[in-house]
Amino acid sequence: MLGILVHIILLLQGIPPLPNTSGTVTGVLTTDAGRPAVGVRVAVMEQPVSLADVTVAAALVSIGETDDAGRFRLENVPTGRYYISAGRVEMPTFFPGTLEIAAGRIITVAAGATVADVNFRLKDVSDRGVETINAVLRIPLRIQMNEARLPIFSDVGKVRLRLTHLPDGKRTDYSIDEPSVTLPIAAGEYEVGVDNLPNDVTLNELRFGSTNLRNARLKVSLADLPDPDAGELVTLTDTQTGIIIQRRLQGPAASSTSGVSYGSITSKSELTLSISANSVRDTPAYGVSGVKVSGKVFPGQEEAYISGKPGRLYADGTFEFRNVTPGRHIVFTLGRSATSRQLSALINVGNVDVDNLQLQDTITLPLDVMSPAANQAGLQVEGSNASLHTMKGHVVSEATRLPVAGIVTMLGFNRSITYSLPADGEFEIPDLLPGSYGLKIETFDRATLTRTIVVGDKDVELSLVVPSVPQNEK
């Protein structure tokens, strides 16, 4: 090892090692297409301590470049055992033509000897003249419905297309109304199924291209991918995204030093689901029979509830609740995340169906919105929208009894809303549904007050006193 270090020092100083302590490596490098690989870096690389450590410049003991015929000659190589690498530092090809260092062949260099015929092909991914794209695969999702609306949510949960990657068992779920699904690894095999279809909807067919996924696995082949453009090479691989697209660059771009980029392609084969309505009628567990409440919202909502009980939400934005009992109810829908729009309506239900119910944007829902509603039939004309209410507050300091400024936070179901508390200590929060909310007051001198506020059948007016901050906490 000491001898190798001496030779490296001599190389760095521009003094070649003595002839009896070094050797030479020669060979020919060609492209994947079999043509001479011109002007490509070729290097002699020490065996790294770790196979993951393949891009450290200090591990290279001799570097050269191929000529117009793809030939290379690496001289003054200290005696020892080495890998030969070519192309990109960040993604080299190892002799005898592999991207995996573990599959590379080690050569032995003897003093005064030449190791000849180290001939191998440069992988396109290692060639700076080739653009390489790691592409994820998007598969179009097509739904065929036979006299049925497509449910995306019901009393059994969100309807999801389930893809389970084999053999690691990693599961990916997609909403049934997505325009496409993205395979985490395109070259993998997947079990495909549909979860939470309500019992009055039947899945008749599930297929990818011509493959029946009810009794087979989803497996992508090159025939499922788009036809490559002229000069392109598309391959399936078990690494990264599963698809590599390579195309040779022209002009100044061919000398670019940029690395591998990422993109996506869409498969020619579709993932097709065929569903239909059946004679079984879904009956949510509302306890007793009642009326129907229905309406429509804009796309993007994923769940629908009435007084905390799930209903039916369809891909076309329509919703429906069956067997709704008389009384006052909060109808609301939820989006994909806490930042999605929340829609709601407060209605009184009698013995007549409520059709075309319009839901409105809601700043936040009550903390107890999932709790069953109290039976308050007859408060207003049945089917009409009940009133929303306003919360007003006046905030003063316990020490001075003077108004204070700061921040007001309204804590609701799945969302908090923050308002400014001006110097006069007055705040107003409109359009609140009945129910419980958390209220937090924070003043600029770090005093804090928290309360639980219940909104009932009228506006709420609050007189709040913020406790003083202890002197040692200021």
C-alpha cells in the first residue's frame, strides 16, 4: 500500500513511476450501437472500501481519453488490482460493460506489463452525448358505467383503486375518479383491486389493456409504452422509476455536463373499470326510515356528511343522503386536505325530500360537527336554510382593564382560522354554524386566553379578560 501511495504522489508531482513499478492498460471503447466512442474519459480506479464509493476522484490513479477510433491507452499505472471505468463520473460504465460496480471485472496490472484488449461498450447513460430521462409511467384510467353514477364516497368509506406492488407489498391508493394512475416502479408487478364500493354497485370488469386483472397481475411491457421517436431508446428496468428514455443530443447540447433528468410518459394501454347498479339498495344506519337530501357541489370534494353520518358522494359532484330523520342537520363536504375548501349548509328536515340543496363555503366547521344533531324539527319551515350566526368579542387586559391588541384564532374541525385583534380589542367572526369552537387570544405582550365557545340559535357576544403575564415571563 505504501508503494501505491508513493506512485500517486509521483503522479501528482508530474514524475512518472519507475518502469519496473508500473504498467499499461489499453483497449477500445465503443457505443451501445457498436460505433467508436470518441473523446470519452476512461480511468483506472482503485477498489473502493465501499462499493457505494465509486465517484471519488482520489480513487482514480490514471485517466485518459479515447481517440477517433475509440482506442485508449492508460500508462504509469501502479501495480495492483483495479476497475476500469468510462464516461460520466456520476454514472460510469465499468469494464466489461456494466453500470453496476459489483458486476465489474477487476484487472491485475503487473510491473512493466501491458494489459491489452480491455474492450467494452459504453452504456448510453454514461455518454455525455446522450440525454437520459428517468420516466414515471402514467396509465389512463377509464370508467365504464352501466346506468350508474360513479360513487367516490359512501358509508363504507372512500372508493379507492388499490395497487399493491409485489413482492414488497407496498400499497398505493388512487381516487376512483382520477384521470390516470402513476406506477411507482413501471417494471414491477401489481395486484389491482377496488376498495369500498357500496353494495348497490357492482364491479363487472377490471383490466389493463387485454389483461383481466380480476385473475391476473398488472405487468407493463414495452408493447404498452408509446412508440419511441426516431433515435430514441426506451427500456424497462427494475431501478428507480422503471423506465429509461435515451436520445442522442445534437449540436452544443451534446457536450452538456448535466446529469440524468426526470419526466413522465403515458402508456398506450388503459386501465379500465366497468361498473353497474344492482337491485340491492344501500341503507345507511340512520336507525329509522326518513327522507332524501340531495344536491351538487363542485369537483374536488371527497367526503359528504349529514350531522356526522356519511352519505353518498359521486364523481359528478352530486351528493345524496337517504333515510334522514326530521330535525335540524348540518350537511357538509370535505376536500382532500385541511387546506381544501369546506362546504356546508344548516337545514331543517321534515317529511319532504330536500332536493338541489346548495352548500356554501365555510370558514371552519364546529369541533363537534361529527356528533349526531339534536332533533329540533319545527324551528323553521322544513327544507329551508337555517340561520348562521356571528361571534363578537371585546378583549381587555386583566391588569389595566384597557383593550389589548394581538391575534384571535378560531379552532374548528380539521382547520384553524386566524384573525387580527386590533388596538380597540374588538373582533367579529361571521357565518358560524351551531356547535362548539375553540377560541384562543394571544396579545402582543405574550398573554394568552383560551376558551371553548358554544354557538346556539343566536349571535354570540363575548367580554373577555386576558390574564396578566407574570413579570419573570416578560
